[in-house]
Amino acid sequence: MEICPVRQTILFLSEQIGPKGLSDPKGQRISEQILSLAEEIAEGAAGDRHLAAIDALVEEYDYKGSPLKTREAGKIVKGYLDEHREVFLSHIETRNCPSHDCGKLAPSPCQMACPAGIDVPTYLALIAQGKDAEAIEVIRRDNPLPWVCGLICTRPCEMMCVRARIDTPVSIKFLKAFAAERAMSDRAYKNPSPRPANGKKVCVVGAGPGGLSCAYYLALMGYKVRIIEDLPIPGGMLMVGIPRYRLPREVIDREVAMIEALGVEISYNTRFGTDVTKDDLEKDGYEAFFLAIGAHKAWDLGIQGEKDFPKVIEAVTFLKDVALGEHHAPGRRVVVIGGGNVAIDAARTSLRLGAEAVTIAYRRSRNQMPADVEEVEQAEEEGIEFSFLTIPKSIEGQGDEITALSCVKAELKKKKGSDRLAPVPIEGQDFTIPADAVISAIGQYVDDDGMDAFDGVNWTRRGTIEVNHASMETAQPGVFAAGDAVSGPATVIEAIGGGKRAAEAIDRYLKGIPQPRMPKIPVRYNTEPVIEMSASRKMTLKYPEMPMLNMDRRRTTFQQVELGYDEASVRAEASRCLRCDICRRCGECVDICRDKMGINALKLGYLEFDHNSPTDFRVTAENCITCGACAANCENKALVMDEKDGKRRLLLCGTVLNSQDIQYCDGCGAKMGSAEYTRFISRKTRNISPTTDSRLLCNNCQRRNGAASGAPDAPPPMA
Amino acid sequence: MEFQRGDKIEVFRKSSDEAWEPYMDDFLGCHGYITDPDTTVNDPDALIEISLEGKGTHRLPQDCLRLLADQEDTR
């Protein structure tokens, strides 16, 4: 893998000022000055003018009479800058180095994994300290809907959480929900100050998570934003696709109100292309359009009887109607066809509306269900039945009334030329599931109705809007898109991330700045102080159990099922974070302790992504001599040695790995290492420094004693 | 091939799918996890969400992904 260009520049300049480098003093001086600036870029300490200053210095290499080697060096540095300017800028703007070569800027895996790029370690550290409002401020720099995401995010961050390599990931999602709720309750959930109005207008089509995100960031940049929304309420699929027992309406309303408070105007019950057209908006001064129309249209089942009965319902329509106030049970015996989250939502909603029996019919087996495991388990707890390996054949009934879903049992077989198991009907194994309502939940697609005005936009073969994912720009200038309309039915956090990227791209478009080649690296905002705790506590803190609403209420009401953690659990869980924004897991400490010192005290099996072994922070104290070799070689100061209350301590991101009594010289009283350290040194030096005194003596006293007694003058070497 | 949430994968080749963009060439050889498989119909043609170590979270075609060997042993 290629080395980071910033690091490459630093290595090159270091050679130029070394003994085999440039011979002319001026060339050396220029190289030193550029090196100093480049090092600040690599450390996240650079300002807006660093690159310009380097550009000016590079020009100086070509001074009158400069040696050929100096001029060549100038060309090479200029080449690095020209070819990789975006990388240099990214280091300055984001304070992250994605290739990990600039150690201090190595991004944490959770932040990189978040499609919106939220600075997770920073906000977890703030939550651990009880600074909930500050945590929300950090989150909203990248995601304007922290409360919503705290309840329903699919949390890719937790999938990449390094703590999961030791035991379980940090419960990042629920901590976010707690902080948002507390900040809102304390009236401390605030909007940042927007830039002054710039007089430009942008139209957003769709008030779902992508549209809201784009509108929020554009409003902060000073744009006048109008959102066109077909529904009478905001939130898109958040509001009409996710049931209230998972995401209460008040949560969406409160966060949308914060966005509206920035001046974003939402036109409800307004269908783009019918109630308002692109021409109307352009005449009104709108210069850019953002399409976040979602994927609201359901696929047909394609089975006999599907169009013959009014009680064959599309899940998205059913969930929408319920969200808009239609609270009647779809039937007494309901069968939901599908295996995704929408199927689970439709089934659990039916149960809450009074259905007596609800069955989910799925073509494949349980472990192939695409729905979240937690959602499936909660559905089972509530009494939803599952019929796996079930292929629907037809819907049976009389008149307008459904009587049953006719099915055939399936087995999973590999089809010719494919290694994928597909459900194949087993001949003769037909059966029926009694039903008076059938809900189809086999997927949605993008409804392009009303998009005719965007005739320059290309559509993919999947029926989604084609964009450049770095900028969310479509083929039609000034038209951008994100969310499910681009990805197909996907996650809320992807839509939010896409909306944010689009806002930045729209700003660049309207200012005439070229768009980036690849999606921007997430921004690291701060490095919060670490939280000190013992190794035992760090290891024994456990992922808290989520308190749940009692089962009777879960089966009969739309009250929130997951009740949230109590405050003590939240603070403890946040402090379980390993602070991967500080420790970049390079493994240098482990190598030095094992190979150079021969001690092997650090059992940090979580460092590598692919090859993990057991980790126990408590084990370090068994062999560690507090020599400090690991800390001295830790580039990021993740490992530090300190002295506290007469003890020398080794800490990894705040976790006290070892603590040993400091000893004092019996001769002069000078401070010395721990007893373990002294013993280690004595063992190493016993052949060259014979014991001349039974007392504990420092180097100086040993030397004095040695001189007086004629013993060899060989103080113990320092580590 | 079908992927499930939590599967450990490698981007082992470029995809010929139209959804493959030039910047995705940087992902070749990277390892990561499936974070959001096709959540509806287990469609082998669907784009699925993966989180790659050091590269972030992206939605890619499935034909460029393979399960890592240690993962296959457990399936």
C-alpha cells in the first residue's frame, strides 16, 4: 500500500537536511522550514495558511545560482504538492490521516465506519464526563438527527468498534440517544449559529433524513432552503416507515423543529411536479436542487389472488396509514410475506392494533433473514409466529374476504453455476396458513413520478438515481441526490451522510469550486482527555442490559419498547471506550516490551483487525517493571508513565496497567525505579557490575562506592 | 454467495457493475464487515453496505466481495 504523501514529503525533506542531503545552506534552510510546516500538517496542528506558505517556500529553491540538486529537490516537493494537494488539504481540514502513516491523525475505526463520519470517541468521552450537550454539539457537526439515530441507527460504528475484539462493542447508539434526550430535556440542545444569509436559494425535494440533513447544513452555510414534501408530516420513512414503538413521533418532531428554527421552510402536502414545478422554483430564484425522494413504492408479490382482495396490503402503505392515524387492525389473522425489517415492523404493528395471530412467511431459513437479529427476537418475544422455507403460491378467499395464504414448503439448493442457496419448492408439500389479511413486505423501489423535469438525470438499471458518490452530483448540472433514491432502500445514517455530502457539494457548485474525487475523510474535532480507571474496572465493565417495556404493553400499545439506560449505566458504558482516536494500535509497544526488553508484559491481543488473540489489561502488572520503554516509543502518547502518590504508573489511554512503589537511594535519597525495575537491571548487569554494597544505591552512589573500593566503574544502564 | 450482517469479507476484485466508481479501486485488498446486507429480498444483485478497515462505509456490488477464509470455516 502506498505511503501517505504528507509522510513521504517529510521523509524526503528529512533526507535533504541530513548529511547526504543538500549542500547549500539556503537549500537546507528552505527544507527545514518546509519540514517544520509539513510536520505540523501531519500532527493536525496546521492552519489555513500552511499550504500557501509551503508553496512560497518551494519557489525559493530555484534561487539564482542554486545547485542542480537543490532545484531538483524543489521539483520533487512541488510534485508531491501538486499531485496530492487534496490529501494535504484533507489533513489540514479533517485532522485525519486515513492511511495511518501520520500517527497522530490515524482515524478511529468507529468514526471511519460512520457514513456520516461522526467523531465518536470525542462524544463518548464527553458523555462519560456528563457533558451531554457538548456531546450533542459534536454529533450535530456531522449528523443533525442524533436523537433519531440514537434509537434506530443500524450502527456500523459498533460493528467496527475495537472493544468488540475484547468482549462486546461499546453501546454507541444508545449513548447517543441518552445524551440527546438529556440535552433536549435540559434545554441545552442548541443550534450552532448559521453564517449570514448569502442570498442564494436551494430546493430540497423530500423531508426524509437525507433531505433534512442537506437542508440543515445548507442553512448553516447561509442558504435559503425550501423543502417540498408530499406528506403532511416531516421525516419521510422515519415517520411513515418506522413504527412509533421504535421511534416516537415526538423525537422526530423535536429534531425537525431544530432544523426549521434555522429558517428551513417545509412545504407539506406538496407534490413536486404537480403542486410545484422546477420551472416555478427556478423563476423564484432556486439555483440548485437536491432530490431525496426515497423509495416508497412496493414490489408486487406476483402471485394469484394478489389483486383480487382489498385486504392484500403493501407493508409500506400499511405502515404509512398507521403513522398517519389509521389505527384499525388489518385483520384477525394476519400473514406478512417477507423477511426484512419492514416485514417485522408490519407484523409487530398488526399485533399492537389487535390482530389475534400474526405469522411471518419467509422463503428462506431463519439465519438468512435479512432483518436485524434484535428485531426478530423482539418479534418472537411478543408472540409473532414465523413460517420459514415457505413460498407463497396464491391467496385464497371468497368474495372480498381472504381465507388463507396457500404456500408450498421449500428447501435450499444451489442452482447450477451459482454458489448461492436458493429456495426450491418441494413437490407435494403444499399447505395453507389461515388468514384474513395478507401484508406484502418484499421490498420497495424509487417512485420517479414527478421527476420528468430532471431530464438530464441518469437512472441506474436498479431504478435509482445515478450520482457520483463523492459529491452526490447527478449528470444534470445543479441537481444532486442522496438517500434511498440513490441507494435503494438503505439505512437512515447513509441518507444523513449523503445529505451532508450533497450540501457541501451544492455549496461548491454554487461557488464554482471543483468537486472532490472521493468521499471526504471524516473530521476529527478534538482529543478529549482520557478517563482514568484501573485495569480491573476497564476489563469488568459490561455492556448494560436494555430495560424493556413490559410484555403486555408491548403487545397492546405503541409505547417505546426500549426504555433506555439509566444515567450510571450510560457514564460507565461510555468509559468502556478504548479511545482509538489516541491509540492507533500500531503494536510498537508490544514489540519493544517483548523483543527489545525481553519482558512481554503487554497482552494486547486486540490490536490487529484480522488476527486477534485474548486481551487482558490486568495481566500487564504481573510482569511489567515500569521501565517506560513502551511509553517512550509511543508516538501518540497513548501509553504514558507518570508518578502519583509515591508510585510509578503505566497508563494506556487512561487505564492504569501497572503501579509500583518508587524507591529511593539509601545513600543520597535520590529517586530511583521500582523494585522490579531495579531487580531487572541488577540481573542484566551482575556480570559487569559486581555488588559492592547491600544497600539500594543510585548510579552516582554506586560509582562513588566503586571508585573508593576499586571495583569496576559500571553503573547500571538506563532503559 | 449471500452475505449476512457481521460477515467478515475482502474486496478481492473490481466489479464490472455500473455502481463501481474509480475511487473504489482504492478498496481492493481491504478487509471489513458486512454492516447492512440487502435488507429485503436477499437479492444477489443488490448493493450491500460494508465497512472497510481504514476506508469507511460504502455500498458495493456483491460480486467484488468474498468471505474471508476464517469466516467460511464457521459457515
